[in-house]
Amino acid sequence: MSIEACVTDDVLGTVSELLAPLVGDLDVLDIQITRDTAFHEDLGLESIDLVTFAGILAEHYGPDVDLAEFLSQKDLDEVIELRIGDITDFVAKRLAERG
Amino acid sequence: MVTQQPVAIVGMGVILPGAGSLAAYWDNLVSGVDAITEIPDRRRDSEFHGHAGVGGPDSTHGHRGGFVADTVDFDPIAFGIPPTDIGGMEPDQITALAAAVAAVDDAGGFDRLGDRAKVGVILGRGGYLSPGLVRFDQRVRGVRQITRTVRELVPSAGTETLSRLRSALLEPLGEFSAQSAIGLVPNLAASRVANRLDLLGPAYTVDAACASSLLAIDHAVNELTLRRCDVVLAGGVHHCHDDTLWSLFTQIGALSPSQQIRPLATSADGLLVGEGTAVIVLKRLDDARKADDRVYAVIRGCGTSSDGRGGSLLSPSTAGQALALRRAWAAAGIDPAAAGAIGLLEAHGTATKAGDTAELATIADVFGPPNGRRGVVGSVKSMIGHTLPTAGVAGLVKVALALHHRVLPPTLHCADPHPTLAATRFRTIGVAEDWDDDTPRRAAVNAFGFGGVNAHVVLDQGDTARRRPTRVSEPERVLRIAARSADELRRLLDQPAESAPVGDGPFRIGIVGPTEEKLAVARKVAAKVAREGTAWHGAKDIWCTADPLLHAPGARTAFLFPGLEGDTAPRYGDVARHFGLRNPAWSNASVLDRADSATGVGLLLDAALRRIGVTADALAGHSVGEWTAMQAAGMYSPAPTTELLLRYWPGGFALPDCEYLVLGCAVTTAEDMAAGLDIAISHDNAPHQSIVCGHADDMARLAENCRDRHVLVRRLAFRSGFHTPFVVPRLAPFERLVGELDLRPATIPVWSATTVGPYPTDPGEVRALYLAHLRQRVRFRELVETMYTAGFRVFVQAGAGQLGSFVGDTLGDACHLVVGAVSDVRTGLDQLRRVATALWVEGARPKFEALEPRRVRLDTSSTLMSVPDDARQLLEPAREDLPAGVSADVVAEFTALLDETRRSAAGVVAALSVQTVHQDLRVSLPDLPFLRDHRFFRQRDGWPDESDYRPVVPATTLVELACRRVEAAWPGVRAVAVRGAEFTRWLVADPASTVEVSMTRRGNDVEVTIGPFARLVVEVGRDFPPAGQVPTSSRPERTPPLSAAEIYSERQMFHGPAYQGLSALLGIGAGHIRGELVVPAAPGALLDNVGQLLGCWMMATFDDRLLAFPRSIDRITWYEREPGPGTKVDCVAEISTPLPELIVMTASLARDGRLIARIDGWQDIRFACDRREHRAYAFPDRHYLSTVDEDGMTSVVDNWVSPAAREFYAGVYLSGIERARWEKCPPRERRGWLLRRIAIKDAVRVRIADMGVTGVYPAEILVADDEVSVSGLHGRVLPRLAVRTAQAGEVAVAQACWNDERPQESRLRSQLATAVRRNR
């Protein structure tokens, strides 16, 4: 496994954990969060939840992991169809930029 | 001669015996279901049916046939037929319409029919004595006939009796209207379809007896070939099991003596009568291909003929039949005798000797002798009987499905094929076979009518590429379960029943479309809800709660109407159609279109919600949605938008060119960022969303600011300047509009997001607010908070979009429900089913049945007339208990008097058996002084605010009160048992209140409801039941860790003297405890002490969840009168913990060695409370809920999960003044607010303890709203302290400093971070 893949893998685990307060009951629902999990369709989250999640991400990783900016470049349809993989890629990219 | 065009069958619908739908019909055909049954009881007349041998025409040996179901899946209202009109119509008009609609739906819906001017309807229908006509004839002629006969037979009957007879005969026939009479004209079977579906092509019926429907299809093919029609709905109807028809077949010897129809069998002995309707949608094949239709099969050729003189009226002519067959194959351009010409032949197959013999001869003649692989011949009459005019199309639908599915369906009861079959090129089959490639995919259908009218149709397979399975879409089932306990809920969930809600009680779960997978999740959900006391709302289509929101007193429901939302496409058309409501258009094209769409859909959903019994206590809206709310409340009805535009905006509708940006932040942050820019905050949507409005360049700078502050920003798809000052220059037309609005009082309160309160009633003020709403901020977040404080707990979003998520964001984990009434992803009715489920779980009573597909009753019987019960002895001789010679008038009067007396007596008896008594119960400390010894919380001695102690009525005292009230209400009875007791809410004694107690007696059961607090059934009797043995056992046990006296002194039990009865704890084991008690003085204290014994066991057994309160008791049985105060009683309690949060007890009470009472299924719910927390609860003056570090910094963690547990700790820490503030706190801030106060109060107590001030109760410390200063309450003096606090999620920290100390802000923050980390 490449280093990059390792990083993304780890990020996926962390992002899943950070999502727990928003989604809550992944274990009850028997949902395994993967890169393909859709924010709206699979997790039932609305765009306002992304604001909350942006706060959680920044708190955990630091302000340079700025989901708000990332999302501002997307139109509404793209935001609605956002998948966890999009977020982990973005986080991994920012982490890599720190060197 | 015009060549017949190939015609595609693109849709089919059937209502046939055993099959209400096309899919069911195919299932039956393939699996060989014999749909022939006994004649249903309702239609059977033992004087007519089932008589051995052939008698006169007024009886028949027949008693079996093919019958359609009593109801049809069809919604007459959706097609503008009032249900009241149906009774008077011929049933075949309903079935024709239902089958036509099903066929059109099957073809892809009405939109695919194209130009309705070129759609025709041609149905085969016989001129038999149909049920509607029979009933009309009974009215027109039957009543006269009977009265005339009676007059002839009983000359003394007299005019009045005959007049009564006439009325009695007419009464059961129901109302008659001219509308009903028109419904009896035979051609309406076709023309009503054209009328209701608005089709402008020819619509008529054809009668060619049993060949009718194939003749109709022949006409249809001609209409299409001649291009007079582009689409024809063709088929046949026959719903006429009339006695005349059965008699006719009996008389001519055609009705099977063996009562089994065996077409093409040697043993065939006649037919059985069937009934049914089938309609197919026909198009020219070219058109169907262009439109990309699914083509089941292609009609290649139709042929028709008559026998001429060749046959008699009863015996068919082979020559005539062969002519029709040859004409059809000629039209198709194929030689029927060629090898590979045909794979399946649907024979007419009446199963009469003459019929089958002639038909097989025809077949042998036309198709020639065996020639290679044999094709299959059969007849569906073996399964459904002879459906006469419908027979041809019933066979044709079978053949089309067979071609489509490539399966050869079987024919029943033909183990011994007719000998002539051997001479043909066909064979019969008894089970379905694959239609393999070696058998030609061409088929044909015969239908031959009485009198020698013949028809034949040749079909090819359809376009294989477009083959798709037919499928019925059944409405989703909803599984609902209510239970009295989590345990019961789980039990019921393990064995979900098929129908109706199960059980009763506050533990509720609703699952839409319960698959095995969802049920598995639901079990986990139920366990979680029981464990944590939180509700589950909607994930995986599951809703669940342990405490329905709407059961709380004052809990209310609001409908919220969205404003202009993003680009959504809500699905609601089916809702409009189902309820017969206007179907509004949906368009995102312009601001005006969006507004019209949102309002139109909002009003539709409002009406639909009411139809399903979901009602609102108030309405509110977001932006434009507020106008929808006003309209839904009847405050005004606007003219159509086009009219408004012409009138008020003659120069064109214009709005400011202002952009909107949606910001992912609170309104305060938005205001910060907009400072210095010409930008207005137009919407305060939620804690995490605000909308700002302004011109492009200012907005660009604001967007920059957002990026700097890491705030999510998104541009809305439309422009205007509403809800900001930018719109002011454009308001003049609105002012004129609102000035001329015809305002009416609201039928239901409407809340304004401009004023954050209900609309005014004065029309002038309403007009002013209407305008203010246009230019002022939408304060939706505040509106939601205020509505919550006013008791609104359930919010139904009546429209598309994300409005509901604003409510969720605003209310956080405060108990509430948000549910959307429409969705983009599922149909409107499916979404409403979810609304109904969610609201049912939370305690509402929606009418689920209103969502079910409407079925219409079909009465195809023609039963004899009958008079109502009260006329049955009309012609009986006078009663013998009257002296002879009394006049008829006197007899009548006497009889009437007797009847009247009998009726009144029955009424009195019925009324006596159910009695309800309502009483008031005054609950206050002066009225029930013993409650001073049943207070949850401790306070400083002499504390003036009694409510801070929380005196409550114990559950067992409610039981006792109920029993005594029942005995007082029905003197002479004795309460001998109580069952199904449920305790839903604490009944607090201070502040005082008056509670309604209602008692309903049914026999020996009295249902008692004590306000919303408790309900139970008291069983009354004159004597106590005999007592059983006192249970004995010798299980291992140990000495309880504390003595009875210590239980109270250590405050393991909070009870005061009036409730202290435990005198000795004798032994304790893994699942039991024994003790001795002396009955205390307070009412209900004896049973309360049994509960205390349970508490002792729990305190000795567990280290967590140490708070437990009774939730329900299955049964309490008394074997003798409750012993008086001072009596010594022995008690043994058997205890189990089926779930961590639940304790269940069975207990027996004995006195001097004899059993005096038994308690079964006493359930306590346990709340989060460990030893440390219990100490803080029991001795709040000495212990802290917080942990304290060496610097005196406190940190407190809320692991309490359930709001009920949280409320408990609020009671320990807050004074009445603070509780009032807590109540006003926005719901999502409550948890943090409480946590910070706990941390501060503990920090203060830690700090003053340094000075030697101890024994301070938390309620004595009042924390100011700024959370910086604190003061003493009710005489407590505190030194001057400054406090600091910080909180994140479920953790709060605090520190109290002397005024001269420097606060350690950074220490506080790092302490918080540590505490948060530790807790994770």
C-alpha cells in the first residue's frame, strides 16, 4: 500500500468517527461508511449539517482543513451528491500540503 | 380492399375470476389456478341453485361458476364519480372504467395516449338481464307485482297495509335518482369510459354474443387501419350471473351436470358461467415503435363470419367457423396450414359436446393434419368459466401474455383429450411449458357466438427487445406496534402481525415497508430507544419512541410551509389524484413560478394532511410560505397570478436585482461580516444558516469575508430583494394589492416569522404585517424557538426543500419531530404514509386507511327482494294476547306500542352497562399533606419554595386513590384487583393543580384515567378471590448490606416518615429480596414500600442506573381488605432485569402466614445514575456532580442520555427561579446551560468550602445570566466571587475566583479540552 493510500485510509477512519455525532447510530443502522457513502442519500444529512461538519473537521484537523471553502466551489447539486470519498480526498490533500 | 395494419397491444387490464389485476391473471394462468368456485353465499338462493335434476326454469342444478371479487382496486373519486352514484350504475361500467384505467396505466399512463380526439373505446357487451336492470325492474315492476298478488291473496290486507308493504319492499332498494336511471343504459359501459377519460373517438358496445369482444377488437383494428383512431381501448364486459342466464343454459342442457368445465376433454359435459372484464390498448405497430412502447403482441389479422343457414341456432357450423379463421389468416398473409404457422391456439372451448366437436373439426380443417412439431391448444374457460362477451378478449390477453413471457399456459381438466384432437396438429398441456424456439411464436384466438357469429384473431410475438415483466405495485405496508413496556415492544416486534396496530401503551414503533432487513434494524432501534429514552425519527423508515411527544399535556403540532427553495422536483401528483384535489403545476422557471408552485403544493398538502386526519394547531411559513399559511387558514384567497399581474403590475412585474447568499453561520456572524457593506440580512434560518441580500459588488466582498472566516457560502438561484429594505421602492403595487385583499378571520392560528408570534386579528394590522413581512427579516430561527416554548413539538413540513432541517438545527436534541409531507424520491402517497407513521408513533391518530388505494364495491348479484325486519310479520294474523274482534288499527297501535317499549328497554339496559363518571382530583400539599414525605429533592431546612423539593404523588398512591374513588362512585362494590396500570408522567403536588379523574365502568371492569398521569383498570366485585399458598423457597441468600433503618438514614430511599414502612430486611439473593414492613399511614404507602424493597435490592446489586421509578404494573390482586396502618406484613419480591434499563418484579404480601395480596409484572425504568451521582442526589449539600481538581476547578459530564434523567439532575441543582429561565432557554442550548450552572455551583461550593462554609445546597446559589457573577438565594449569603465557565458538547468546566484573583482563562480551556478528551 502506498503512503498516500495509507493516509487516505486513516483519514477515512477519522472522518467516519467525526461523523458519528451527526449520523449517530451507524451501528444500529448497520452502515459501514465507505468512500462511496453519500452524505445526503445514504446518511440522510442536509446541507446545513455540512456546516456543522465543517466545524467539527476544522476543530479536529485545524483551520486549514476548510471544508467551507471546498464546498463553496461546488454547485448545489454537487454538494447534495457529495460522497465521503470527496471529503477524505480533500482532507488528505490538505494534510499533504502541510508537508 | 384495405389491408389490415399490424396492430400492437401496448397495455392490458383485467378483472376476471380469481384475478383483480393483469399480474394476478398471468400468475393464475401459469400455475394453473382453478378459479371456479361455489356460488358465494350472498348470491346463492337455495330455492333456485343446486337442485338435482332438470326441473322447470325456476331452478337449476348449477351451483358453481367463475366469480370476480366483491371489490375492485379502483378509485372512482379520482375519476370524478361520486361514491353515491355507484349504487345505481351497472357494475360493468365500473369494471370497464377500472380495467381501462389499468390498461392505460400498464401502457405507460395517459400521457402516452397522444391526441385524445383520436382515441376510441369499443367493448363487447351482451344484452342480458344485467344486475342494474334487474334492480331497476324490481323497483319498477317487482314491487307492483308483489302488492298486486298480496291484494289478490289477502283481500283483507287493506290499503294501509299494502302501502306499508310497498314501502318495506322499496326501502332496501335505497334512494333512487334520475342519475341512477341514466346509469342503466347499456352502451354506457363504453361511453362512460370515454366520458371520464375525456376521449373523443367513437365509443360504443357491440353484441355478438360470445364473439363480442373479438368483434370489438376487429372493429378497433379497422378504426386504426382507416386511421380514424390512433388508439383504441378494446375489450369486453360481462358481469351478469343472472338467474335467467343460468336457467337458460340449464334448459338447453349446456350447463355442466358435473359442475366442472373441461374444454377439449372427452369427458366434457358442458360449461360453467363466468364473469369479467378485460380491456386492451391498441395502436398501429408503427406508432407503437415510434413511441418506444412496450408491445406485448402484434395483431396480424382478424377474421369474422356468420354461419348463414349452415348451422342451427344452437349447433355451430364448421364451415362458418372455418370462414372466419381463413379470413383472419388471409388478412395476416400467412397460410395457416404451413409448417411453423402457429404455436398456440386459444380455442373457444365451451366444453359442450356439440361446441367442442365442431370447433375441433374446424381446427383440423383449417390448420391441417399433424405437421411436424405439434402446437398447443387450450382454453382459459377451464379456469374462469365461460365469460360470454368477454370470453374472446380473456383468451386474447392470455395469448398475448404467453407470447410476451414465452410460456405456454396449461388447460385444466383435460387428462382425456377429445378424440378429434388427434386429427389436428395440436396437443393440450396440463402444466405450463417454456415456449421454446422450436415452437413458432405465433398464436390465434377463437370466439364463436350463439346463432353462428364467428371471430378469429392471429397474433405474433411483440418486440422482444422491449420485453419487461409485468408487475403490480402494491402500496407499502406499515407495521405499527404499541406496547406498555420495552419488553413487550420487543416481544411484539419479534412476531410482527400482518395488520392493524398491535397493542397499547407509550412504547411505540412504526416501520414503513417492513422488510426482514428493516425489522432487524428496528429491533436494534427499539433496544436503543428503551435504553436511552430518546426517540428515533425516520432513518431506515423507522420511527420509535418510549414517550410519545403528543401525549404530553399541551403538546402541539404545526404545519410549516416552505418558501422559495432550491431546484427540487417534489412528487405529489398521485396525492392530488387520490384525494380528488387540484393538481398544481411545478416550475422553477422564475421567482413568480417558484412562489406559485410552493403555494399550490403547500395548499394541496395541507388539504391532503387533513384528509388523513393529521391536523395542525397552528400554521407558519418561511418567506412566501407565510402567505401559503395565511391561505391555508382561510385568511384570503388570491386571484390567479396572471390576473394579479394585469391588475397591479400593468407595466410588468419587476423586482430589485439583488443577489442572495446563503451563509453557513449564525446571524450574529453574518452581521459581523456584513458590517460596513450595503448588505441586509434577509433570513435568520437556523443557528447554522443565515441568508444575506445585496448588490453584486458588496456581495463579492462579503463572499471574501466568508472565505477568510471559513464560512460556507452559496449563491441562490434567483434574485429579488424581499425581506430587506432593498424592496421598499417596489412595494407600491403590493400596497394596493394588500389594501384590496378580502381578509377573513383565520380558522387556525398563523404565526408570523416577522413578529415571531401569532398574526393579529385586526384586518388593518394584518395588512401592515403583510407589508412588513415583505421588507423585514424572516426570523425563522426565533419563530421555531418561540413555538417550541409555546408547546409545539411536532412540525410537519408542507412542501419541498430543506425547511425541516432548519427546525432540527434550531431545536437540536430537544425532544421534537420534524417530518416532510412531500419528497423528491418517493411518491406523494408513500411520503404521506411516512408522515402518518411518524405522527402515530408520537401519539397522533392519523387515518391510515385514507391512504389505501380506494376499492369500490361491486355488486354484480341480482338477488330477490326482501323486506326489513320490522315488516316481516306484516301479514301475520293478529296477536293472540288481544281479545278477538279488535280492529286492525288497534292491533297495529298495540303492536307499535309493544315494539316501542321493547326498544326503550333495550336502550336502558345498554346505557346501564357503560357508565362514565368524571371527577376532579385536587392535588396540593394542603389537600394531600402526606406528600411532604414523598419529595424527590432535598433543600436547606426551612427552604421557602416548596416546588424546589418536587413533592410528587407516588404511583401506588394513584392506584389507591383510583380504587377508593371507584368504591365511592359505585357504592357496594369492592376493588378486588387492579390491572394494566400505566404511569406516564409525574403528578407534582406543588404548584397545586386539579386533575380530572374519569372512571368508565363496563361490567366488573372500571377503566380509570387520572389526567395524563396514569391509567388503570380496577376490577370490582362483591367478594375477594380465594388466596393461594404463601410461596416458599429456599434459595441462597445473604444478609442485606444495610439495615432497614440505614436505608432511610443513608437516603438510599428518599421517603419521609409517612412513607417509611420497611422494618427489617431479612435476606437478599441474585433474583429476590425478603423483608418485613409495618404499614405506614399514607394512602398507597403499603404498595410503595414493596417498590422500596425493590429499590433496596437494586442498590445492593448494581453500581449504576441507581434511579428507578415505576412505569407500569400488570396486575395487583387483593385477597382481603388492605391492612390498616401499624399492621406487620411480610413481603417477598422476585426480581429480574430483562434489559439493563428495566426491572421487573413479582411480589407477594402475607400477614400472619396467609397471602393478602400479590403483584405481577411491576416494572421500574432505571435512569443513568452511578454511585457518585447518587450521593450528589441524596446529599446535595455535601457532594458534587462535578469532579474537582486540585485548583478547585470543576468539570461535569452529561452522560445522562435521556431528557428525563437530565431533568432530574436539573431538579437537584436549580431553584424555581432558574428552572423558569431554563424553560425559556432555546431548546438546543438547554443541555449546555444546565451543565455550566452545575459546574459553576460546584466551583462556588468548592471555593467557599475553603473558607469553612459547607452544607450549601446547589439551589441556594443563583447564577446570573452573564455566567460571571453569583449570588445567594433565600437568605444565603455568599462572598463576592467571579466565576468562569466553558463548555463543549456534553462537558462543562468552571472555576470560581475571589474578586481580586486573576482568572485563568487558558487553564479553563485546557481543562475543558482534557475533560472532553477523557470523556471520549
